[in-house]
Amino acid sequence: METGLNTLNAWSYGLTGFVFAVFAIFHAAGWKTSLRGRALFLAVILSALWGFSGLAFALTGHAAFLAGSLFSDLLRYGAWFGFLLALLPEISAGRGASPRWSAPASIGAVLLAVGVIAQAMMLLNASLGGIAPRRVVLLDALAMAVFALALLERLWRNVSRELRWNIKPLCLGLGGAVLFDLYLFSEALLFGQVDRDAFSIRGFVHALTVPLIALSTSRSKDWKKRFALSQRAALQSASLVAVGVYLMFMSAAGYYVRYFGGEWGRAFQLALLFAALLLLGALGLSGAMRARLRVLVGKHFFSYRYDYREEWLRFTSALSSLDGSTEMGLRVIKGLAGMVESPAGALWLKDSSGRFHAQSARWNMPENPATEDAESSLCAFLASSGWIINLEEYRVAPHRYDSLELPAWLSDVPNAWLIVPLAVGSEMIGFAILATARAAMELNWEVNDLLKTAGRQAGAFLGQMRATEALLEVRKFDAFNRMSAFVVHDLKNIVAQLSLMLKNAERHRDNPEFQQDMLMTVEHAVERMRQLMMQLREGATPLDSPRGIDLAGVILRIQAAKSRQGREIGVELVDKAVAKGHEDRVERVIGHIVQNALDATEQGGRVWIRMEKREEGALVLVRDTGHGMSPEFLRERLFKPFQTTKPAGMGIGAYESFQYVHELGGKISVESEVGAGTAVSLLLPLFDAGAEMSPGTGVSV
């Protein structure tokens, strides 16, 4: 048992000496030559000396180190008295009163002198007029603790409102340590002996005050010069303090369980310690607990909630280390969510046509197929005001958001809390929806300003990424054009070869060998041209304006053409509709979609077309039971040039179809699942010529 207490004493006082020594080094690096700065530095140095003296005595048991520990304890108390007394003129001046602290200084000096004399007499085994020096030492230590509490109470009671924030951590830290000493020495006077267990952890208790003293030091310019405590350091220190207090409490509980639990005491102690460590691990891994602690530290220990330098470096670093727009969208969501302790979010970005916003990335939120028109009330409000929309506030007081009308699909987003606009200059390119925070957070001006600024930065990064992708597409088309030049060169060679053959045909047309060679040349030329056509797809833009198209006739022609190729297609014409467009291009678009469905569907599978008329336009739905496409391909590669699932395809047809349909004012959407097939919805605008064909009763082919 004795060995265990010595080990605990060594750890306890060694930790105190180390922590105060580190604090002294940081304080010396920002040395301030004022009275308060010198007093604080002296108190910290003597506290470190007290800790190291206690460590040396615990390791060696030498009386000289015991004497050093006792005297340094007295001296450090005196130094803390001096520091607190040095603060009183500042506090009094802040309240407009004259500084009067000679009486408290005299009391502190008397207590210090009595303590030094009593300590010396105790070490020399001398008597103080028949009174045991040991009892005088305990009584003086108790009186010094009471005097320190009185100084702290006077400091706090007389502090001005603007300075109270500075000294709050100091009063909390020193007050807690002095209260522990008050308990320790009062119990020793009452029972005639010091509680060895409590005395052994005295160093731990005083070490826990250092983060709070450092926090007050960082707030008070008159105590230091360059020393500053970041919010991260304060959070980590507060976490360590909380863990230390928790472990001290559980250790005390385990101590009493063991010694008062009878023969089951040790078993109960082990069970309690295991449960305590398990609970500590669960709390340490809890995101909600960490969020509450961050909110608590930022709210009560700092004038501003955020460490802007750290927040901006972290957010900028997250946006800069990206490989694609999807990954950037995910990082934008996480970066914005991290600022308000949100556990989930989703990003809606404007599509390439600029007509609507669609979900492009999500984090811990379900996929949402809804789109928001660029001219809707929500988008117009975000673009004109640049506000952060608090949905909880909107539900309680919608009048604060003028005439804003939220879309119906927003109610399907789970735990939707904030809508953050993302803008590039005056153009809004998207918005982020964040879920309710893990810990209750007040959305004041600081939070709103930070999210607005972060949203503008994220919008700039996303806009730059889109511009980069557009430039890459232009470069790909440039490469495609260069490839076309090679194809034209090959075609020129083929034409030259065929021209030479025709030139010689008049002279050698009756020659069987020439006829055989001519057939071989024609066959070779045809094969060469077929290969070239497979590499290059024609995409000329028509010069004439769109006109009315009978979609039923187009679909039936496609069905007949595929039937001649040996592939059957089911057709269901629910209504008759006249769409707006160019008949040859619309037929090519639908034919391309059908051909893709046939290519993805094995023999025995099914491909069918359904056409119906809706209020917003003519809907052509092409379904198949083929291989399907992955979510990654749908999200990142579909409808982009040179992206295809076909081994020999170039990805030009889908891109051309998408661009043409959006030029007409239509829309293409795709639903697909790997192994379950694909459904492509083609919505074309109706042709308004004053008279439309009456809807049919439905035709199935």
C-alpha cells in the first residue's frame, strides 16, 4: 500500500511540476514587464518548483526535498496572493473606485511569515510555547486557503462587466484548487492527521488549474505579450480537465466501494472501474458529446464562437485537395456542416442548361430526385438576399422571409435545418441543405456571416471546377477534330483508290483478273469506310427552325427499322402528340436511345416504348431489361462526351442527344439499376400551332 501511494505521489506532483514548467516557458516567451505579469510568472515558477520538490521526495524520501516541498508550497501561496492583490487595482479602476489593498497585503504577509516559522520549527522538532508546530502548520495552511478564497471572492464581486469575462477561468481554476486544500487541511485539523489518499492527488488537482489560468492569461493583454490560447487548445484542455475530474471521481468511488464493500469489495471495484472506462470511451467517441463541448467552450470561454484562422485554413484545405466535382461537392457539404455541428447534408447545383437545380452530392442523407426550377421562389429569394434560411425559424415566423414559398419536396428531406446559398459573384450556382445540429446552437450574426462567406468561397471553387471541366470538354472536342482530320485523310486515300479503279475500268472491264481485283478493291474500300464511320459520328446542327413532329409516326418507323434488323420492340401509344423539333434529329435521338437499350439487352430480353401526352409536354419512355448502369456512372459520366459503357463506343451520341433536347426546352432523365434494366424518360415540348390533334383512345402495338 505504501509503495502504491509513493507511486501515485510521484505521478501527481511530477505532473504538476511539468505542467507549470511548460506554462512558465510559454509565459516567458511572451514576457510582459508589468507588475501583474511578473507576479504571475513568479507564482507559476514557484508552483513548478513545488511540484518537482514533491516528485523528488516521493522518489527518494530525503528530508531535504520534503523541506523544499513545504517551503515552496508556502511561497507559491504567497506569490498567488501577490498576483491576486496586483489584480485588485485594475478591478477597482474598472469600477471607478480608488485602490485600497494594503490591509489584505498585510494579512497575506503575516500568514506567510507564520507559515515559514511554523514549518521551520516543525522540521527542527521544536515547540512553539507548548503548541505543536505541526498543528500550527495545518492551521496556517487552512487560514491561507480561506484568505485565498476571500481574495477571489472580492476579485469576482468587484469586477466590472467588461473584465469579468477575462478572469472567469482564473477564478474557477484557483477557486477549485483552494477549495480542495480547504477540505484537506480542515479534515487534517479535525481528525489530527492528513488524509494520505487526498494528499497524494493534490498535485493532480492543482495541475488541472493550468488550462484555466492559461485561458485567462490569453484574454488579458496586461499579463502577457505574445502568448495566446487557441480554441482547439482550450477544447483539448477542457476535455482533459473533464476526463481528469471524471477519473478522480470514479477512483474515489472505487476506493470507497473496495474498503466498505466487504469481501466483495475488490470485485465491485473492478466492475465499477470497467464500467467507468467503458462509459468514458463511449462519451469520447460520441459526436454529439464533442459537439456540445465545442459549443460550451466557444460560448463561455471566448468572445467569438469560432477560431477564424483555423476554420478558414481547414475549409480552404478541404476544397483544394479534390479530384472531381462530385468529391468537391461532398467536401463542401462536410465543411459547411462542420461549422455548425451538423451530421448530414446535401448539395443542389444548377445543371448545364441553367434551367433547374438538382442534387449532385449528399452526406448521410438519402438520395432525392427532386429538382428546383432556377426561377422558383426559393432560388429567387436566395439569389436576391443571400440569406441563410433557418427552416426552424421559418416554420415559427415565416413573415421574416418576406414572400418566400418553400417547395413541397423540401418536407421530404429528413431533419432539414439550414439552406446555405452558393454563389459566384451575383450568380447563384446552387445551395446546400444541412441537417439539424448535434448540439443546440444559437444562429446569431457570427454563424450567419461565417456560413455566408464560406458559401461564397465554396461557390467560387465549384464554379472554377465547372469551368475547368468545360475546358477539358473543349480540349476533348479539339482532339476529336484532330482525329477527324486523320479520318478525312483516310477517306481521301480511299476516294483516290476508287477513282483510279474507275479510270482503268474502261480499258480492262472485260479482263476477268481486273474484275476480280475491282471487287476486292470495292470490298476493301467499303470495309475501310465502315470502320471510319464507327469512329466518327456526324453531328451537324440544322439551320431551319423547329416545327411540329408526329411522334407516333417517328416511333413506328423506328420499330419497323429495328424489326428488319431482327430485333422486336414493344410500342404503346397512349395519346397522339405533336412535339416541337426537327423530325430527323428527334428520330435520331429516340433511335439512339432505343439502340442503346437493345445493345444493353441480351436476346430474350425486352425493350419497349411508351408515348403519352402530359400537360408539360410529350413523354417518350424507353425501358429495357438489360444490364443497367451504376449510380456512379449515372452521376458522373452519363451525358458527358467520350463517356460510354460500350466497349467500342465513343459516348458522342448520348451527349449530342442531351444537348439537343435541352436546346428544344425538353428534359432527359434516367433511372437505372445494375442487373435490373434502365428507363429513359424523354420529355419534349408540344408544338403550339393553334390546333392540336385530339387524344386517341390508346393504341398498343
